[in-house]
Amino acid sequence: MSLLTGDAIRWGIAGGTTASSAIPRITIQAFCDTAQTAQLLESTVHDRRMAKVALTTHNGGIAGAIETYKHNPTPNLIIVETALDLEALLPALARLAQSCDAAARIVVLGHLNDVRLYRELLRAGIADYIVLPAVAAQIVTSIVELFATTETQVGRTIGFVSAKGGAGGSTLAHNIAWSTATLLNQDSVILDMDLPFGTAGLNFNQDPAKGLAQAMALQPGDQPALDRLMSKIANHVNLLTAPVTLERSFDPTEHAFDALLAMCRASTPIVVLDIPHAWTAWVRRTLSTIDEVVIVAEPDLANLRNAKNLVDALKSLRPDASAPLLVLNKIGLPRRPEISPAEFAQSIDCPLLGQIPFDAALFGMAANNGQMIAESAPNHKINEIFRAIGLTVTGHDATQIAERTSPLLKLPSFLRKRA
């Protein structure tokens, strides 16, 4: 394998990818000169975009890589750290290339901030050159640009989770999904992930024989079978219902939903997850890999404590992802002492995305009829709140809606377009 042929090691930006795209299943081996660089590379596996990546680190830099690949197969990507200048680096990389498969890509981590060095390395066929010190997000973004494709992630995954049981996370997830899909004329799928006690079937007046439990058992990529399991409840709105039975116990493994979410994301623009109020391995896994997390809470002390714990855990699980968002529900419940929305959001250090006033009659009527608010009360102003929240979490600009409606819809400017 000759380094200087120009096509020996492929490089370039995958057309149409973004920094938020997932990376497919690849293997990465890194050869470091310093412990600090090894720690930096190992920290990249915590990025949700690296969920399918197998990464190992080794000592020895370029020399170690050359020796390793004399006798071992090469991975999809080789990362090498070096302090060599251009004159010494190019021959060393040429020797490395002779030991590698033609399909392997090489990223160099260097200590010299030299434009000439960067250009010569790219001209020689190196995939990328990153100047140290760097942060994990830089390295992950470089890998995304090399390997992710537009097919990897078509849809945007948004998870709704209640800070406390009964806070209304499921109700808001369903209404916001419905409002957003119908407003944007984009297909959506709602996953009711509370397997024994889910309420999506009731809320949408649906009782299909099959749903989420069967979808979890599908083979990866079996899109036709997944389509057959979905219940179409309106134009652009599809549903995977929970089995809602106590005749069997449900104990999903940590990765039980990985393949299903990948299929949903690959085929549907808006993927809304109704996540139960629980803290299990699969819940942690799901929350760490989706695009947006919305915490639904009521403005009282117990919700505040739980929301704070959730926010702290999510920031640890998602160090390079967007921060979780807060929606306060049932504001103005009669006779209840309440924490002000601003104080609540400040206390948990979480952006306040929306405020939903308490209205027992409005929500009760919709629930009893198996309808969304947009169906039972299409002219009610709360529908505008749902749409504004939905536009924001799906990465659209909610300014036009927010500026022409009530103060309840006044979203912070930094939330109006969340890519």
C-alpha cells in the first residue's frame, strides 16, 4: 500500500453529513505517544454518536502502529499521535501505509500547528490532521465526517420523561408529536416504551394486536416488518403501542431498543419516545443516545429534586450532546404551593422550554374521548404551545409562532432554532 498514490488511503467529507449524525459500526485503533492523548481518545466513546464504535488505544505512536500491522489486520480507522515534523513524518506514514489494507483510513494527531504540514498530509492521502491539544468533540466530529452517511440518521429522536410519576410526560409527548407532525406535514412515529402500563393506546383510542413488543424482536433493517407493526392513527402520525399486560414480566436488556431505534431513525423524520418514569439500564442507554431529552415536571419540591437528579445524570451521560430541556406541566393547580417556573429552571440549571397551565376539564375530556387536544379543542391556545415546543425540539424555528401568540409561548432566543 503506497501512501503517495493519492488513493491508497481515502479521505474526504461524506456528502450531506452533519455533526449530529451517528457513526456506523466501525473499528478504531489508536496509537498514542502520551497518556493524556490516550485518555482523550478513550473519552470519545461517551459521545452518543460513537455508540456503535469499537475503539482501542495502544502505546507507541506511528512506530507501534507499523509494528502491529505487520502481523495483524487493519481496522477501519487508524489514529496515530506524533511530534514529527513534515520531513520525518511523511516517510514514517509511508512505511505505515505499506503495512495497512488499502481501505484503511488514517487520522494523525500532531503537536505542530502548521498549515503546510496539514496540506501536505491531505495531499498524501491522510484522512485528517488534528492539532493537539484537542477536545473529544473535535475528534468525534472528524470521524463523523469520514464515516457517517445521510442514510445513517434521517429522523430526529425526542424522548419525553417525567420527573415524577403522574407529571404528564406521556400526555405531552403524544400531543406534541401529533401537533408537530400535522403542522410540518412530516411522518412521525410514537413509541410507547412503558411496556406494562403504557397509555398511548388509550390516548389515541387504539387497541392493535401487535406493537412495540413485536417490533423489539425484529431483525435489524427489517423495515417492511416494522411498517406492518405500526398503527396509523392520522396523516403523518404512526404509533407503536405497549402490550399493557401483566401476564408476563418485561425486563429489557440495556441494548434492547438499539436496533428498533436505528430503524425508526432511518425511515421516519420525527421519532417521539414516551419513556417511563424509571431508572434502568435500558432507560439510561436510550436517554444517552437520542437527540433531545425533554423532562416534564410539575412545579413542586419532589419534582424539583427528581428533575435535578435527572439533569445531573443526563449531563454526565451526554457530555457532548445538547442539554436536556424542561417543560413545566399543570401550572396553577388550585391550592398547591408552587415553585415559580424561573426559579425551578434556575435551580436545576436547565433551559425552560414551555409552561403548560393546569386544565382538568380540557385534558380530561380529550383523554376520555381517546383524542388529542388538537382534535377535541382545535381552537384552544394550548395547541400553539404544543406546536412551538415541537418545532423547537425538531430543530425548526419557532419564532413565527412564538411572536404572534400569548406570552406563554415566548421561548428563549437560544431555543428558537435548536439544530
